[in-house]
Amino acid sequence: MKNLEAQIVVIAAGPSGLSAAVQAAEDGASVIVLEKAATVGGAANMGMGPLGIGTKHQKRQMIDLSVEKAFNMFMEYTHYQVDARLVKRYFEQSAETIEWLEDMGVEFEGAFRYFPKSEATWHIVKTDRAIGPRAASFMNKALYTKALELGVTFLMETPAKKILVENGKVAGVTAVSKDGEEIMISCKAAIVCTGGAGANKELIKQETGFTQGEDMFNFAIPGLVGDGMKMAWDAGAGKTTVRIEMAANIEGCDELPQGVSNVFSQPNLLVNKYGKRVMNEDQMQNATYLANVVTHQKDRICYSIVDTSILKYYIRNGVDNVSLVRTNPDVSDFYEGIKIAQDNDSEDFFVADTMEELAEKAGISVDNLIETVDTYNDYCDSVDEEFFKDKKYLRPLKKAPFYCAKVRAGGYGTVGGVKINENCEAITEDFEPVPGLYCAGTDACNIYDDSYMFLLPGNSMGFAVNTGRIAGMGAAEFVGE
Ligand SMILES: Cc1cc2nc3c(=O)[nH]c(=O)nc-3n(C[C@H](O)[C@H](O)[C@H](O)COP(=O)(O)OP(=O)(O)OC[C@H]3O[C@@H](n4cnc5c(N)ncnc54)[C@H](O)[C@@H]3O)c2cc1C
């Protein structure tokens, strides 16, 4: 057994752990970071950037979004079911955090909307390439470099195993090195930042009722199996509901040209297995709303349907809605993608010469679908009496062949589990802080209630970075006392 000592042990080096380590070291604490993976950055290496409210970028872009407005919007969205003090502290700190990151060399492209109905809170990290996925890895690199400069020690491929508590206070953390050696680090504070349990099928089933691979297709990033929440609960922290941070998915698209997912994400006809419409398809651009709708249908499946006229229109003019994730309005690769899916005997996409045949192939009620399409086509000549869809998106389905894709529930991973207060202190079921125990990021992300707040994008990475800092500040103060 190897024995080490630090004032604070940060468990994991995703954006919350990195931010906690930098902040605690800036505030004068000695810090050791334990990271299970071979690289730092966690899930955020796949993302694009954190939320900021009232930042200089927004002011420069003439975006009028105050902390007050965002806070009220957020609390109403969550029906006041979440910790208002924590939300307020996070939002209030978020603009300064953007500058804190800039001071260590992170550059931002500006503040962006995820989709037109959202607010421009998403601060996308500038890279040496065009705007796109993985941009936030540059932020993680800057945080890591800063932490090293401040003297933080990183033990990579060294998962934490247990938080030791003596006389009710944190006294140490045990870990196992990549060579299998047991490590015992004496410390006064531990900050848990292990990113939830998106890859833990059993925990997801137990806590949320979803079965991964059957009715839930979330990112299951290897290593994110709930270690932190289990360690925190064992050390005395209370438990909160664990949920999936939901975003809908066109299953089977990952291997296909982007035109396929792009076409089926557009606001065309969306039905359930009974062949009935299920929402105003305008709202499909909010992937959380769409996932919520899907999970309330039989077998948790919906179907997005287009005809050949819609496809031709899209190929000629570009799709209705693009986003920073699906950036390309050009979907001329759609036919090539569908052919690949068919050649691979995909069960996620269907093509047919009649609506009857399409319904039969996809497993949708034939008679109902025919009736729904007839009614929908009538709405296209007048107004959508059923769900009030914007006229500009009403395009009839008349010209064969017809194309259909399954829409499923997905998500980024889990959120929540560890009960914290606004200082990111882990608290017992009885709301008493466990001295020396802190938690940040996804493991402690209890602020969305039942639905991820996509209307203020960058929210989960924003929460990770800001709560990491809050935990780092609190822990540094605690160990200094
Ligand atoms: C594809 C994708 C895109 C995304 N894009 C965005 C975006 O643009 N904006 C946004 O706001 N959010 C985005 N998110 C969500 C965002 O990435 C997460 O909210 C954020 O990474 C959470 O940070 P974290 O530090 O809590 O956990 P993570 O980033 O998940 O990091 C957790 C870390 O814990 C480590 N770990 C696990 N167990 C142990 C252990 N026992 N000991 C030591 N280490 C351990 C893991 O190896 C990992 O490094 C995206 C997510 C995905 C999957």
C-alpha cells in the first residue's frame, strides 16, 4: 500500500473535477486528483461548451439575458422543485467563470442558441477548426495545464474506491493504481466528480426504469458507472433521484451520412405505433421535449415520416432547421444513407411505395396512419387544427416512395444522485453537511427536475464547471480553517 497526503482529493478529472482542482489550488490548497481514465476531460471532450449568462460575449452580440430573467425562467420550468439557492449561485457565477476560463487561455466563439427557440447561453469553445463537436476538449486541456502549473498532482488510470470517514469527517480516499497497487491518500476534504452512471445498465434500470438498448439509447461512456455517487452515499451523503439527461435519438444514424438524421429530425409528420400524431412537430427541435414525448408512447417509439416531394424540396433548398450539431442544410447524401441502411438490413428505417406498405413494414397501425395522413394533408391546405403547427412546416405526404425512421429516447447520461446544498457540500438525508465531503457536476446535478433545460443550452457543462469551482472554493476554505 502506498500512502500519500493532500489537503483535498478531487475524485475525477472531467470539467467539474478539473475546475474544482484549479479553484482549490488557486485558493491555496494542496490537491491530488484521481482519474480512472487515461485522459482528462471526461464526457465534455465530446461537447462544445458551457452556459454563461450576462457575459461580455452576449453583451457584444446585443443579447439581452439577465441572471434574473434566466433564473425566473428556470425556476418556472422546473416548477420550483429544485434548489433555488444553488441555481442562483450557479447562474450568477457563470459569467465570471467564462472570464476565469479565458484567463487561462480558453477562447470562445461567442454565445449561441442550440436551436431557434432556445436562448443564446451556449459558449462554444474556439478551436483550430470550424465550430463543431469536441470543441470543449480545448477547455479541458487549458484547465488541466493550469492545474499542473498550480502544482496539482494527477494520478491517472487510478480509480478512487472509497472515501474514508473518521469521527464523522472525511479522513482519506483509497484508490488502485493502473499496476494494481493500493493507494491511501490522507486528506481533510474529498470532492466527488465522477460524471454519473450513463454506462451502468443495472443502475439505470433500477433508478429510472429504462432498459438501455431497448427503450433508452443514451451515451454510455465507458467508466461512467456511478462510482462517485456510491462512494458519497457510503460516506453519509443523502440520495436524490437519478434521472436520464434526455435527448431524443434517430437510432442507427451514427454510421450513416448526416443527411439521414438531418431529414428525419425536421418538423414533418411524427406518429406513434397507433398511427396517431403525438405533438406539434415544431417542437421536435428541442430534443428533450421530443424524448419526453417518445417515452410516453407505446414501446417508447415514434416514427418520423417524409415523402419524396419533401425530400426533393430539402435537397433543392436545404432542410428547415439546422443546428450547431447538425450544421449542414445540404441533405443530398440522404439517398446514399438510406441505401446503406437497407443494405445492412436496418430495422430502424423503412421505405415503401404506399403508405399502407410503410405502416406494415414499420409496425404502425395501417388504418390509423392512412387516416392521420389524409387529415394531415388536409391541414397542409388550411391550418393544423390538431396541434397548431406553424404553416411553414406543413408539407403534405403524397408522393411515393415514402420514408420513415424510428425516433427513440436517448440522452447524455444520468444526472443527480448525491444530495448537495448551494455550497456543493454533500448533505445527509437530514440536510446536515458531511464535514469535508463535496460533490459537483453530473453526480450532483439535481437542478433540472424531470426534464433537461435545453432552453438554456450549455447547462450541464456549465453546471459542471461552476459547481466544480464552488466545491473547490468551499473545500479550500474548509481545509484552511
Ligand atoms: C456527446 C456529448 C456532447 C455534450 N455536449 C455538451 C455541451 O456542448 N454543453 C454542455 O453543457 N454539456 C454537454 N454535454 C454534457 C457534458 O459533457 C457533461 O455535463 C459534463 O461532461 C459533466 O462533467 P462531469 O465533470 O460531471 O463528468 P464527466 O465529464 O462525465 O467526467 C467524469 C470523469 O470521472 C471519471 N471517473 C469515473 N469514475 C471514477 C473513479 N472511480 N475514480 C476516478 N475517476 C473516475 C471518468 O473517467 C471521467 O473522466 C455533452 C455530453 C455528451 C455525451
